[in-house]
Amino acid sequence: MSAPPSSALSSALAADRLGSASVASFALTAAAPLMVIGGVIVAGWANVQVIGFPLGILLIGAALALFTFGYVAMSRHIRNAGAFYSYISQGLGRPAGVAAALSAVLGYNLLQVGLYGIFGAAGSGLLGAMFDINVQWWVLALVAWLFVTVLGLSRVEINSKLLLVVLVAELAIVLLYDIVFIANPADGVSFAAFSPDNLFIGGALGAVLTVTVTAFVGFEAPPVFAEESRDSRKTIALASFGGLGVMVFVYALTAWALTVATGPDNIVVQSQEHAAQADLMFVLAGEHLGAFFADAGNVLLVTSAFAAMLSYHNTVARYTFSLAREGVLPRSLARTGARSGAPVGASVLQSVIGLAVILVYAIAQLDPFTHLFFWLGMTGGFGVLLLLAGTSVAVVLYFAKDKRGESLWTRVIAPVLSALFLIWAVQQTVRDYGTMLGTGDEHAARWILPGLYLLVAVVGVIWALVLRATKPALYEAIGKGVEGGKTEVSSAEAPKVGV
């Protein structure tokens, strides 16, 4: 695989191509409802073995709403595709920013490549059930990888329109399932899933919080596309709050509806029976709606996994691009297609990483659902949790230097409250990591996987200090994004196309 010749490349993302709906599509499809409930939450019930995930969703949703006030405020003053990286750099200092940047690249990579596991596993099961065709998971994963690679090099609005189509279909069938589940309760309509007694259980709270945070990963995507948005100050705020609101409503409703359909006392057992095929929702739907709607949901689970991996691919590529543009990573990764405006170098690198992971898991014959999707996905979600906590603190310190016209609520109260909750959630997660993975504390993965972030953070701090000593001008520009003066692109250079 080779990048396009330099004559077909530029060094700027395309401006003015995305409206609020397009930007929100990247957030909502990264947090695909069918995949989140049918895959992530069901696997969470199976591994963590507590009922209270719907309450966990509401708690995390409230914390993220508080976080979003300061996060969106930062996006009004700093336009950079590496949002977490830029904000932490400006609030906590450049060494912390580079550490955050490498952590973000690691976390989003784990989330993106992990999705090849559920796509392959669910797709293989679907072909077997519908057409009696036996296809190895990795074959389907390679097909998805090829399409993601091609689309990742395409114009960003093409990606957004494809994601919107998948999202609308997915939301429609999820809401249909919810109605059917609530109308046909196993043991009467019970709200036990929202009881604190079913969440605040020793050894499980941190695991539940990480699983639910992972379910929301993608809500933070809008500022990543600020440079490519029309009227970014308005667009990013609408996409961020609107996308988060839809996620909280759909996730909490659907998770609760599943406990109603199975009965709260049976949700763990039934999740354990169906986790490997990620088909609990569809089996239950088929009992009341027939095979057609069950199969339709199965198909949409596969397409939603594809949409999510495409969304994450775009996010990872833009983070890598932003780092390369500022010289933190090799400059060759900061090249964009002159016509597409896509981050070509960074996108190709992300594709190479995805291909390598698929091949390693296939050759080692590791389980695609548990070891690839769940373990790597949860570890990616933990990385995002770390970044959320760090960014909350950075918001407070950034506006402490200059209020920039922001209200007390936006620059102090909301980010302080979110920081306190998120830092506590990090501590709980580290404590309960073995429970989340379903391995216990004796398994090496319980320490190795979260320990990856400590490793890359140390590397990031050391590299930032090296840059400060050897390239002071480059060091000073870290985290400034468009303010650094290297990314301006006129509306004449980038046609205004978008939803």
C-alpha cells in the first residue's frame, strides 16, 4: 500500500464541509446503539454479572453532560483535530499534552481495531444462520478493513452521509425492539435495573463504569472535526450536546428494556448464553416480531460495527495528523489529499495497524469477541476515561488564566464536578479491572492492558522534554492547532458540501 504522490497532497484538512448533522453522525455511529447494547452491554452483563448497567448509563451520561460544557467551550477557542491533546496541552502543559496525545492514539486504535472482532464474529454467525455458509471471522474482518481503508482516504462528507444512513436505520429498529420488549415483559415491568443496590456492589462498580464509558466513546468526536465544520462554534455545540442526549436516551431505554424482556434476575444468565454471538436482542425480538425483524437487526449489528470502525478510523487519523502537523510525529503523516482533504498519511498508517492486528489474532487463533472486541475495546474505553478526567482539569486551568468571556458555570463549576467524578471513576476502574475483563486479578492482562497507558504517557513526557531542549520553536507550537498558523484553508480551496 502506498500513499498518493506528493503532487496530489496538501497539508490542510478541508474546511467548511460538515454541518451539525454530519458532525453528529461521527459521534453517534462511533457509539452505535445496536453494537453498544447488543455487544458491549450484553458482554458487560456476562462478565461483570451485575444488573445495574442502565443506572450506570445514567450516571456516566450526567457526568459527560457536565464535562461537555467545558469541552465545547474549549473548542470555541482552540480549533484542532487533536481535541484532547490540544486542550490538555493548553491547560496542563505541553509534556502532559504529548502524553495525552499518545494515549489518545493508543486508545482510539484499540477501539477501532477491536471492532474487527465483533464484525467478523457477528458476520460469520449471520452468514451461517441465514445462508448456512461457514466463513472464518478474519476473512470478513479483512473485507471490512479494505472498505475502511478506501473510505478513510475519501472526502469526509462522503463518510458522514454513509454513517447517517446506517444510523437512521439502526435507531429505527432499536426503538422498535424497545417497544416490543417493554410490551412483553417476562416478569412484569420492573425498574430493578435502576436500583443502586444492583450497581454499588463490591468489586463491580469500576467495571460497570468502564463498560458504560466505552459505550459513550464517540460523543467527544465533534471537536475533532472543528476544522472541517461550517460555523464551527455553533456546529460543534449542537452536535456535542445533541449526540450525547440521543445516546443517553437510547442506551438507558434499550438496556432497561432488555432487562424487562428477560426479567432482571435472568439478564446475566441469558447474556452469558448469547454473548459470543452478540445475538440476545435479536433472539428476543424474533420471539415477538418474527425472523425477518430478528435478521434485520442482526444485519444492522454488522453494519453498525462497520460504521463505528469507520468513524473511529477517521478520529484516529485526525489525531495522528494533528500530532504530525505540529512535528510531534513524523511530518509525512501530516499530508492530506488535495481533493479529498482527508489525512492520507495518517489514514494509511491506521490501516496498516488494523491489518497487522487482524492477522496476528487470526494466526494466534484468539477469540475475536472476547480477546479482540471486548478486551481491546474496554481498554480503549479506559484510555478515553483517562483523557476525559485530564481534560476536565485542563479546562479549569485554561480558563483560570483568561476567562475569555465564558461563564462561571462553563469554566469552573461544570468541569470541576465532572473532574471529581471522572477521577473517582478512574480509581474505581483500576481497582476492578480484572472483574471487567472477567479474568480476576491474577491474570497478566489485568495489569498489562491498563499499564500500556502509563508506558505511552512516560514516553510522551520524555519526548516533549526532548523537543523542548532541541526544537524550542516546535515545542512552543504544540497544541495550538490552527492557531499555529499552519492549517488555514480558504473556503475557495474547499467546496462547501455537507448535510
